[in-house]
Amino acid sequence: MSSNGWHVFIQWCLAAKNEKMLSSLLGLLLTQEEKESIASRCLIIMELIKHEKTQRDIAADLNVSIAKITRGSNELKRMPTMLIEFLKENM
């Protein structure tokens, strides 16, 4: 992955001043499958942060593999507390 391209992507996202602009930008850059994958990941992370369900229950409720839940859980363990707090505040 080109770090320069990733930087451009982040800058474009930050420059989008509202949800409609950001949605249009992401609609241009992402396929429907990619958008669905990101949406699924967001839901997985939200459920893991809530700590209300088991990983198996989350997998069943979201119709995803337990491996995806485990990957999300492992990534959360590596994230700084500041990011976890940001996610909790913005759920």
C-alpha cells in the first residue's frame, strides 16, 4: 500500500465537511462489497466494545464467522486506550 495514497485518502476524509460529502467520497472510492465489509467491521467493533454478548453470539447475530470476531477482538487489544475511548464516545 502506498503511504502517500493512504495520506491522500485520510486528507480527503478529513476535508469532507459533512456526512453527505464524506458519503459521496466513499461512494466514489469504495465498491459496494467494500462498503459492506467496513459496515460489518464497525458493527463487530461496536459489539465487542459493549461487552454485552459472547463472541459466538456476535458472530451469529451479525452472520459473520467467529474468525472475524476474533480478529476484531485481537485488534482492539492492540489499540491505545485513547482510540477505544473515542469509539465509545462516538457509538
